Amino acid sequence: MTATTTTGPAAAGGEKRPAPSDEVTFTIDGIETTVAKGTLVIRAAEELGIQIPRFCDHPLLEPAGACRQCLVEVSAPDREGTLRPMPKPQASCTLTASPGMVVSTQATSPVADKAQHGVMELLLINHPLDCPVCDKGGECPLQNQAMSNGRPTSRLVDPKRTFPKPLAVSTQILLDRERCILCQRCTRFSAEIAGDPFIDLQKRGAAQQIGRFDEDVLGFAEPPGDAPGADVPVGAAIADESGATFSSYFSGNTIQICPVGALTSAAYRFRSRPFDLVSTPSVAEHDSSASAVRVDHRRGVVLRRLAGDDPAVNEEWITDKDRFAFHWQSAPDRLTTPLVRDLAEDGTRGALRPASWVEALELAGEGLAAAREAGGVAVLPGGRLTVEDAYAYAKLARVALGTNDVDHRARVHSDEEAEFLAATVAGSGIGVTFADLEHAPTVLLVGLEAEEEAGVPFLRLRKGAQRHGVRVFSVAPFTTRGLERMDGTLLPAAPGTEAEWLDGIADGAADGSADGTEAVAQASQALAAEGSLILVGERLASVAGGYSAVLRLAGRTGARVAWIPRRVGERAGVETGTLPNLLPGGRPAADAAARAEVAGAWGVGALPAEPGRSTAEILDALAVGQLAGVVVGGVEVSDLPDPAHARRALAQASFVVSLEVRASEVTQAADVVLPVAAPTERAGTYLGWEGRPRPFRQVLESTAMADHRVLDALAAALGAELGLPTREAVQADLARLGAWTGARVAAPDLDALEPPAVEPGTAVLASWRMLLDAGRGQDGEAFLAGTAKRPVARLSAATAASAGLADGDLVTVASDRGALTLPVAVTEMVDHVVWVPMRSPGSAVHESLGAAPGDTVRIGSAGAAAPRGDGRTANEGEQR
Amino acid sequence: MTSPLTPVLSDGWDADRSWTLDAYRDGGGYAGLEQALRREPADLVALVKDSGLRGRGGAGFPTGLKWSFLPPDDGGPRYLVVNADESEPGTCKDIPLMLASPHLLVEGVAITSFAIGCHHAFVYVRGEVLHVYRRLLRAVEEAYAAGLLGKDVLGSGYDLDVTVHAGAGAYICGEETALLDSLEGLRGQPRLKPPFPAVAGLYARPTVVNNVESIASVPGIVTRGADWFKGLGTERSTGHGLFSLSGHVRRPGQYEAPLGITLRELLDMAGGVREGHELKFWTPGGSSTPLFTAEHLDVPLDYESVGAAGSMLGTRALQIFDETTCVVRAVARWTEFYAHESCGKCTPCREGTYWLRAVLLRVEAGQGTQEDLDVLLDVCDNILGRAFCALGDGATSPITSSIQHFREEYEAHITGGACPFDRSRSALFEHAPREQRALTGAGAHR
């Protein structure tokens, strides 16, 4: 039989069939196959369904040829075309197919079979027979391939090599050197993909081991865990290759690609057996990438999450947050029944008590109806919703509450941002993709720290920079470790000046001779290349004219714009109309035709025409009694730009309905609390920043209801029909609406503002959220928390000196509202700026300062240097 | 009959302070460089190609052909790297050469660099031989001062810098790609090939890696011509080479002779095997080449003949062992060396040498079984040709060849429950052997 298959990206699509010169035809086990030039034999064999055993090989890592498990017998034609056998078996993971090559795998070649059995026996001689207690037992490539391609017994009678176990690489990652077969997948991942090499080969021969960077050997004086400065984890960790304390947001991937049980996580170690687990493909909820994950549970308890394989999105990598932070869904403060608030005996606000759904919905309906009459009810859905849920909130607001006062943005936001989103993001479908990040000639980041605020896009950008020469520019106050690892160029901008910088780049592109720095000129020129991208983060909302400047720059250079917010539900909110100026499908709420179209589809008379309020305006209106009630989804008060004001607003509201998974501050303010399902307990669809729908199945059996189902019932209690009791109903309703073909909201075009002058003793606040911080989504995961970066305040040498501060001193950053104190990390950065993490332990910017990036804060010495090795410091602004 | 010796490389070794520039020049040194600088680089490559010079580091790849593999000049740098990391057990030719005549190497480096268009050459010298490192440093310093290196070499307009780099003591760094990684400051482990060093070598630039003796042979070829060189040796193994005799031989040392000479002739010059003893086995080219016995005394020591007889010419490191030597013990020591020096990158070499060592130590101590011999041969079969580089292959050579020639001696250890040899008899000096080391314990805690 002769089968012909074609592999490789070049072969995708019938029309774009590559020219024969791009193809190679050769034979594996008697089967002729045609593959793209450069294809490895092991990959070509996979396409034919021929499984060659392997360990070091990984399709996303560079070939190593180290384990020698994939040996095959090969003949190749010589110059005269005579087939000549190669003298030795070849590693199929490093061998590229060549025309006329004849490959015989273990299936047809006794030589290959013997070679593979030989290597397998050698791999096992020093491997402990501890499979019964090993986490990997039951899903172990070594175990599996030892069964399929190994001898039944070992001939080794001599002592095995042993090591003390395990070695704690960080609070989360544990290394068992005995089990390691030295395939170097982990070290190659760290070097090639994440760019934060931390463990590496040491010693040689049978004593070779993956190990920590050993300062005793190489004369590094600084002991691990005591290193000063930034990018240092909270918990203990080993030193990385540079001698600094190891810190990685992606280290969990090394556990997953380890082909043995050498790398394990503290969270999962010894907790379960793979064959007891039920696996469900799912989608991660922690960032706007909505990475593919696999959720493994046993008897109703999620025990771990693994990266799913999704080449279009996260490839096979996820952040440690997506991997390890899932305990929040089953935290002790989960809401399980509806709660209603009784009046106390003296007629004042009483306590919450459990209630039936019937009672709670009835009370909620009455209360909201009364509030609707008394001034109106607004909706704050929060930024973590599925498409289905966000759509239900949008529809509830318009149909049941008769208002456009709906805004999912629980963060710094602006009207300019809402206009930008309406004009360029909403209803635009899948625009810029992950693949574009990898292949764009130039990528400009603005208001976006890719590693901290996006995660997986950082990995893709780094891959692009490493493999395809993507040039990365970042408008930011300093060069982060992430930017360094993307070989990126900093456009050093103080917070608030981003719009000026963007306009500067645009001008450079226009006349070809930019004023200002060399980097601006480079960025101008580079962005003009076709296919260039501008990636905008949600933080740009704090910069007046920022989004406008992005659009101006895109217009001048032709670069495409992508908006990469932090939270998973932001894009879904934009698309379904949980913004005051937008109806579902990108329809402008101010457009009568759009309103009529939606009203028609929904079968209601008319939609509210009055312009809606933004989150900040809703809170203001509640605080002064202009609005009477509010329906709040997954909003964390501490995330809001002014938490104290938000608390006052919620307290002033006459009626608050809260839909939440876990008890929160909103629960304390609520009159009726309606519990909703955590992501594992329901099916749904997240919308990634690309605009890509990311449907996921229900993982755990549960009686908990998704938001849209609760909202459907709540609307009924208000006398309105949403028609959204099931996911299918929501999707049918959405499909009925279709796409908007009318006019879009005009793009904002505000001028850049001149930033205020910085007085002595003050600095401009720069801040963003760290990937691992004090967010409640990471609750219950102490091992993960240990790998978060230690909060520091970054100042330039000049700014620090002017405030009488040195590296390691404590600095107090203060506003009229409060202060926070952190150790100083003197950083090469823009002068007159102080950077602090936005919501990390001991550094809650909104909470402590009531300030946002771009605001001016006071800086001053808080005394002597902090004791080393302890990142936590006394903090007068600590919340709660 | 005249002596078969042909001192070319070793010609100046007996001069007073032979390592100095003056002594080297007195012997006609640097004439080759002067001549070479007046010729076209391409002519020099053709000359060395024509001479038939083959790599003296062991593999015997034609040197001129290697040079011609460099891609056309693209304006970027290209490098010459001299492999002076001599560390094969028994091999001891480059170190005496560099010690006695470092300028011969420097001149060879200058000519070769000029021929291949290199402006920065590196000598990677074994770190343990500090005295050689110092002599090389001094020779390079002298050469710079005399205008033989640096800017505008001998007024020719040609610039050349030479860096002498000391390794940190790893046998694997004699493997050319591991050497390049080590030279770049990385962990010394062999690289995946392709790309070969000629295309992407040092700092991913086109690079020629040659052995010390190969490079040191170049000045002679330039001054005396390819025909002279081809007149020495055999048709396909041309020229002269250093033959290093060591072990149970009356006058051990370096014997420079045309390739194709036999051990019988060399032993005649060296005064024969140790007085009162007879030849038992020998290595033709270091411990990585399969053992020969007395029946191979008349095998011409050229690449083809040694290969046909079942071994390899290697580095012409002739270690002579007489009948007092326990072959199991000798092979066990070599195997310990390989287990210690295996870089650990690939499974067969890393784990295989560990296992071979364990079994051999047990057999040597009389605690082996008949099955152990089958295991030894099968493990060797599973390493040979399966390892990442040639280190693993070399580790199997002494084991397979010694079992082939001396199986009954292995069996005597097993059936007798102890080594049948008196170890003090094989020593060349008064020697009271230490107690056999205990074999119990937990593996490789060394």
C-alpha cells in the first residue's frame, strides 16, 4: 500500500500547494510520504501514524538529540542516486527528511528496534522503581514507552545512582533528580520559550544532573533568597543562572513537559493518581487570552489544571496563574444559597440570612422595581463574564431596568476608552491574532506590560522576537525583565505622556525625520512595515488622549491595533453591550436605528434612548442618590479606582442586588445576594482578546446557576422576559441579532494633554498589576503566592537621590488619602516617576492612595533599610 | 639501512631553549610564513589539499578539503580554532610539540589563517598543562612583538590576532563542537550537526577546527612542497607523524616517522619491550582504538592498514603492555576514565559507561559472572553508533577488543574469584598494590 500525506504549514490550503522544490518525498516503513522541506523524520512519521518513542523531542522546542530513544535505520541516495545505508542508526528527532530517503523504524527494522530497546534499558538502569508513589505514574512517557519499547527485566545488578530528594526550586516547583532522565526539556523550555533559565545541567557523566545554580561552585557571593531589588519572589527560591533569585511565571510548564516525574508541583505532589482523575478540556478564566487548559478532577474536587494544546492561542503553554490558581472556585467563602437582608428590630439594616430562591427573587424583584421608579437602577457586571452572562446583563439593563447605565469596567476607565472600544473593537470580529504577534515585523506596546498583564501573548511575542525577528517597542517608564527578554526597545515615557510619545512616533513616520530620540525614529520607521501591530492595554484609559493618539498613529503608519485587556470578560462585555454607549454587536446605543433593530429582535417596544453612565458616573450617582439601585456582578471593590468612594456609593444605594460566586465586599452592601456558578460548574463561552470565542464545557456536576440563568429569573421577577434561561437560548438570541451594518461610533480624537509639572518631593505614579498579586482569584494557593514577585517601589537613581533614598531603603508613597511603604529598587527609568505594583500584598494603590497611574504622589524616606529576605513591610495603608 | 625517522616537527626540539623565537628562527622558522604571505590564499589551500595531509587529531579527515568547505567570504569573520585539548589516555604528542616548539604551531596558525581568510585564531589548550599554556602565551607574545602576528603581519597588510585559551579539564572538549561551546563560555557538550563548524562554528561563523599536529605540519609543506610531503608515508596516508610510545618499552618517547611504519620497526628503535618480557597487547592510537596484540606487529601504521586490521590509527599513541599486565584491569581503568569524562548529554554514553564501569570493576575483583561478559558486549553494542558523539564509541573499543582477544582471561577472573595477576609485576618501579577497593556501597557517589 502506498499512502501519500502532506504535512507542514506550507501545505495548508488546497490552492497554496507549495512548489515541488519545497517538498520532499521519501519513505518510512515502506510508505511513501511527501512533506514540507525541513520536516523532521519523527514528525513525518507521526503524520503517518507511526509512533517512534522519544523523550527529549518536543515539537515546540529546538531539537536536542540527547536521549537517543528515537533511533531509526536510514538509507539515503548518494550523488549517483544509489541508495546507501547510513552506518549508524539516526535520531529521527534531529534528522530532516531528504528526497529519496528510506527510513525504517522499530516496526520494520530489527536494528532500530534493538537500538531503542538498548537506549530504554540504559535510561532505566539509574531510574528509581518508585512508580507506585510517583505523581507521573500512570501518565508517564517513560513508563509507557518502557512497556512498549523496553525489555521486561533489567540486567543491572550493580547499585543505582541516588540523589537526596526533592530539591525545592521554588515554593511551587520541586525537583527529584533521581527520576530525571536528562532530556533537557525543562532547561530548553526555560531558555527558549520563557527566557528565564533557572535550572541547568551540572556535572557530567552519570553524575550529571539538572540543578540549581550553585554559587559555591561559581563564586556568587549572594545567597539565594537574600537578593535585594526587584523581580524577586516572595517565597524562597533557588538562584537562577545569573545568580539572581529564580522567578518565573511559566515554570509550571516544565512540570507538564517533563517526561518523567522529576519535576512536580508542591500543590499537586502526592495528591492523586492520574488514573483516578477525570479530565475535561476547558478554558482558563484568569486573563483575556482564555488559554486552553485541561481540568482534572476526582470525586467533585479539582486537583490540577494542565495546559491544553491549542496552536492558535496558547500553543501548549499557560501561565502559572492559569495552572495553579483554581482553589478560589471552591474557597470556604463560596456562596451556596441566596441571601436576603432583613430589617433589624429597630427598623435599621439587619443581617443577611439564607433564603429560598423564590423568596430571594421576589424580594429582589420588588426592591429593584421600587428603585427603578425612585431614580433608576444601574448595572455593574464586572469584567470576568462569559459572552452568555455579559449578554444577559446587557439585556437586563435595557429590557428590565430600562437604562443604559451599564458598565463592566471595574478599573480605571474613560469615556474616550468607551468611544475607542465602540469605534474600533466592538463588532470587529477576529482581528489581530496570536499568530500575527509571532510574525509581525514590528509590535508597539502601549499601556501594556505583556508579561505581567497578558502572560501568554508575552510568550508569543518572545517567540516572534527569537525566531522571526519581531521588533518590539514599548512605551513604558522602564525596561522590564519581560521587555528585555523580547529584545525590546524602550520608549521611556512617564505616565501621562504616552499620547505625546505616540504622536511623536506618528510625526516621525510622516516626515521620515523624527525629532527626539533615536528610539522614536526607529519605532516610526519600523511601524511603517506592513503587518506591524500596536498592542494597547486597558491602562491607557488613564491617559487623556491616549487612545486617540493610538488611532492617529495607526492611521499614519498603517499598523493594525489590538486591544489586550487584562480580564477575560472585557471583550465579551464590549461585544454584548455592557458599556453605556454600546448595544450588542457593536451597535451604538445613541443610534436610533440600532436601538430599533435590537428592540425588534428582542420583541420589546423601545430601548432606552437616554445616554448611559460609566462605572465612575454610576457610583457618583448612587452616592448622591440620583440612582437608587444597582445590580452588581463579579466586581471587587478594591479593584475600582476609588474603593472608598465605591463603598460609600454602595452604602448609599437604596437597593443592591449582588450576583457572586464568593462572598465579597459587595455582599456586605447587598440587600439580596444571588449565588452564581463558578466557571467549572457551568458551560459557557469566553471571548479572548482576539475576539475568538472560547467555549468550554461544564467540568463538575453542580446545581449552581450561571449568571444568565439567574438574570433571566430576576427579570421575570421584574415583570420582564429575557428569554435567556439556557446557554442555547442565549446563543439563539444572539444569533437573531446578527451583525450591525450601520454607522459606527466616531473614533475619539482628543489631543494629548500636557502633563502637570512635578514639584520637589513628589513624583508621578506609575503602576500596573502583577500577574501574581493580591487578586482574590489566587486565594488558597500559598505555593503559587510564594512565586509572586516581591513588591518594591522603583525609582530612578536621580529621583531616589533627590528624596534621600538608596537601594533597599523604605520609601513612603503618599497621597492626601493615605500612604504605602515599600523597599526601594533603584531602576534605570524615567526621572520623577515612582513605580509600585498596583494590587500586591502591601501595595494596594487604589485602596491606599485613592490614586491612579499618572497622578502625582509624594515620596519620602520611611527610615532604615528593610530587613533583607522579608518582602513584607509595615504598611500604614494596608486595606481590610 | 638508514633510520626510518623523519624529524620534521621534532627537528628543532634538541636546540638550546628550543621554545624561544630566536632558537626557532635559527632553525629556519617562519620562512614558511614569509613564503605563504607572498602567495594567493587559494594556492595555499590547494597546496595542502595536494599534499594529502590528513587530520592528525585521530579521525584523519583531509585537512585541505576541510578548509575548502568554508563558504565564500561574506565579509564577516571566520575563525581558525586549534584543538590543543589533548587528553586521550596514551596520547602525548601535541603537548611535547607545543612545549618544545610552540612557534611551529604559531607559524602554522598564521599560514593557515592567511590561507582561509581568518583574522582571529584561537588555540584551545588543555588547562591542566599549565607549562604548555605559558609557553604558548609567551610564544604568541614574542610573535606579536616581532611583527609575526597582529596588524600588518610582516608588512603584508594582513592582520591576525591569536588567542590562547585554557580549557577547564574536560575530555569532551576535545570533540570539536564541544570545544567551540566551551570556547564560547558555554557548557562543553557536543553540538547538533549540521550545521557543521565550517558553516556555523565559533559564534555561529564559519570555522576551521584543526589538531595541533596538523597545523604544525603546514609550514613544512609550504617550504618543502606537496611532493616532498607526499613522498613520505603511503599513497593515501601521506607525510610524517609523531608516534608516541609509552608503557612497557625500553625507551618510551616521540618517534617521528612516515605514516606506514610498523610497531616492529618502532620497537626496534625504542629498544624493544621491557627487558625479559614480551608484548601482550597495545593500542595503535590511544585508548579509544581497539587493542592490537603481538600478531599485529607488522601492520603498517597508516589509516587504511590499521583500519583493515580492525582498529584505527587514531593519534598514534602506542601504549605497550607486556605479559605481566592484566587486560581486565587495564580496560577497567580506561572505562573508569570514560565514565568520568562522559559529558552526560546522551543516554547511551552517560548511562552505558556507568554500567560498564560497574560491571568491569566487579569482574576485575573476581565477583563477575559469565553473563556479565554478554552484558558487557551487549551494552557496548547498544552504545556503539548510538551515542551523540564519538566519545561513547571510543569507550566501547577497549572492552569489545579485549574480550575478543582475551576472553579466557576475563573468564579466569570469574572462575577464579579473583584477579590472577600480581599487580606489582606490571609496575615499572617498586610498587606495593593497595588493598582492592570495596565494591559495596551506593553507586556513583564519587
